Amino acid sequence: MIIVFFNFTHKACASIFISEVGTTPDSEKFIELYNSGPDQNLTDWSIGRKTSSGKDYPLVSSARLKDKIIKSNTYFIIVNEEGYT
């Protein structure tokens, strides 16, 4: 069994939650965020994961989230762009 922990590498606002993660197949991987608070600018945010052994891996770079805003009480989906044409 592999246990994966997700962490935000920017100071995460308490109102932003990872609400769903799609892990297979590779071309359909995604991370869904939910914002239960006010609008939040995701500039300078990044998302990483930490395995149960403590190894860190980057998942979403801050460049991909630059100038993106997650509106209040809405979802924001980050998809695996390499698998889509």
C-alpha cells in the first residue's frame, strides 16, 4: 500500500481544500480544489506530495498557477495537460 500526503508549498489558506484526486490513467490525472472562503489568488502557490517514507515530489509548479483565481465557493481543477491534445 502506498500512502500519499499532499501539501501546499505556499501558505495555504484554511478555506482551500483538496476535494478530489484522480490518479489513473496517467492521461486523466487531476487535482480538484475547493474554496469555501473568499476569492483566492493562487499566484506563488505550488502543490507537492510527500510519500509515507518522507520523500517530497513536486506535482504542480507555481508557474502553472500564476494569475489563477479560485472564486468563493467554487471548484478549481488542475489536469494533466500532457495527456490531452
